[in-house]
Amino acid sequence: MSTNNFDVIVIGGGPGGYIAAIRAAQLGFQVACIDEWKNAKGGPAPGGTCTNVGCIPSKALLQSSEHYEQAHHHFADHGIGLKDLSIDVAKMLGRKDTVVKQNNDGILYLFKKNKVTFFHGRGAFAGAGEGGYQITVGDQTLSGKQVIVATGSNARALPGTPFDEENILSNDGALRIGAVPKKLGLIGAGVIGLEMGSVWRRLGAEVTVLEGLPTFLGAVDEQIAKEAHKAFVKQGLKIELGVKVGEIKSGKKGVSVQYTTAKGEALTLEVDKLIVSIGRVPNTIGLNAEAVGLKLDERGAIVVDDECRTNLPGVWAVGDVVRGPMLAHKAEEEGVRPAWARQLQHHPVGDLHQPRDRLGGPDRAAAQGRRPCLQGRHLPFPGQRPGTCAGRHHGHGEVPGRRRHRRDPGRAHRRADGQRADRRGRGGDGVPRQQRGHRAHLPRPPVPV
């Protein structure tokens, strides 16, 4: 087989894409993965939004800022005294970048280990033929019998107010603020905005959140949302609900935001930096979907069925670029579905598949079932992997320990790390769907249930 001919080509190396590529390779397919993310030096940085400008770097900054807040406000309660406490923002950001690179390098290692051929650049459809599809990346053309599109999403900008990543920031710019702003504004009270607001509030910024919806965290259980609102307000965030944002002006001195409150009062918010966190849009830029007739919906998302099949035979799409919530663990779950459709044996859900997690200290996770129990029922005993495989541990500076999981017949690999049974139904192959939580938590303190 020529080095440019593959059974499966995956376009995108985020949580959906790299999981799809690795699973397909483990099932015996010749696989290529294309990803265009690059680091500060121009090198490859697979991992998508989650690893580069999302879950991983935000958790690293949340951990750093929490250490600072504990030292500044709470160490004295434990009899620990500190003098001349300061924050080195450049060093904090440097640590965050190191954590991100560790995860980038880890994905590249997994590609090599599983014999996935990696191409750094933007993948685009060039055409279709009897043997599959032609995909261009740079000056190379690849041929694939099956294609999985996992190109992710981009931050949504306010109409008429593009991101300049200096004063008006997306999540990307919010992770690279070089000094603690005196006043910080947030438009949108979603998870991304609240995480970034918490980081900079802990470090000393005065944070104001403007949310257009009349309720806080509208997609969350009402009681949980109310408790979370109380917690964030107690932390020091000023949260305005039901506002209508008007004109936004950016200048050398900062950003001016005109808005109307829920009571109809016209106000102006003056801030040094403004983070806009009003959602994300599917990323099909440069995909050249029209070259092969790949169908998109009115939002620009790729149209798929319940098993992530597109309107084209042999073309699949997963993650943020399709319908549904834009969550990393949802993309991971979808990433293995094309492989499931090709090869998977019946795998019932029972008590041995239920997870047990314990958070705090080094995290621990295990599916139920000790060695004697499993062997007595003629089931294989779990394999294990080091704690260094978990990006969350790198963000928290905690990497010791190991994780144990059970490899089941038919290569149906169920991981104990936060897996949960989805009892809403079985797929066409009769397999109950299970999904592993991504642990993209809201900032602490924990919200009581």
C-alpha cells in the first residue's frame, strides 16, 4: 500500500479526531490523522480546542489562581503566615503552556504507538472516486476509503464586534492575558466565561458578568444553578442577568460596553479587557465540503444521523462540527462510533461496568470488580495505565498513581475513569452506550446537590 493511501483518514486531531484515529488503528485499519493546530514555535499541537485553548489550559490556570487565593486569604486560618505575597503572571502562563505541550506530545506519542500516520496542516476534500476520497493537506494528496471529519468549532463573536485578542477576547485571548486587569468584563455566563472570570477575580480583578438570559446557567438543573449563582456572587463576581448589550467600543484605555438591564436601565460598563463567551460555531472553514457535496445545516454544522454518518457513503463527522452539545467527552464518544459500526461484539452493561470515582488528593477511578470476582466469572482482569496519561493531573500538578480498566471481549474497551452507563437506548449493534465524563468542572467551591 502506498504511504498516501489509507483505509481511514481523520480530519482534525481534537478529542473526537484523535480518539477516532487511534481506535480505528487498533482495529487494524491503516489510518492517517490531519491536524493544523500549531504551537508558538510552529510545531504540531494536536488536541484541538480542549487541549490548546479549552479544558486543559483553563484548569491549569484555575489551579494556579486557587493556590494564590488560598495563600492570600485562607492560609492564616491554618496558622500559616506569608509576607510579601505576589503573583508572577508570566510564570503562571508559562506553566500553563508547559501543561498544554505535555498533552500535545502525549497525543503524538499515542499516534506513534498505535501506528497512526500524522500530517500537520489543514485537511480539505479534493474530490471523490470509486476508491474513496481525495484529501489535500499542504502540497500532498491523500486517498482514503473512509473519512471522519472532526474539525471542531470556533468561538462565536458578537455581530459587528470581532475578536482582536488584545482588548476584546475569545477564550484563546482570555488564556493569554499578560497582566491582571483592574476591571474585567464578561459577556456570557457560560462555563468558559465563568472559569476565566474566576481565574482573574482570584488574582485581583474586578469582574462583571453580563448575561442575556434571564436565568443563570440555563442548561443546568435549576437548584444547582441557583446554588452556583450564590457561590459565584459570594466569590466576588458581579452578575447581571437579562441584559441587552448595545454598542461596544475598544480603544487604548480599554473597552466600553453599553447595555440595558432587565429593568430597562441604560448603563455603560468600562473595563480594561472584555471576554466574549456567547457560544461556539462549527468549524468547516477550508474543508471544501462543496467539492464532494457534503451536506451542512443552516448553522454550518455537518448533517449526520444518530451514528454520525453524513449524506456521503464512507464519510462520518463527530464532535463540535455536528449537532448536539459541544463537549469534549461527547466528541470522544462519537469518535469511536465509525469503528463500532465496522467491528464490535455484543457487550452488555452490568454491575461490573459501573464506575467508582474519588476526587481529592490523587484521583482514583475503578470499575466495580476485584480480581477474584472477575476471574471467577471468567472475565479478563483490568489492564492499567499510568496517571501521567491524564491531562487533568498535569493541570493540577498531580501525576502519581495508576488507573486500572478492564479490556473486554471484542475489543470493546470500557474505561473506568468516570465512565457512566447511558441507559437511553442501544445502538443498531445492540451495544448499550457508555460515556466517560470529561471532568470539565465549573470553578470551585463545589455546588451542593
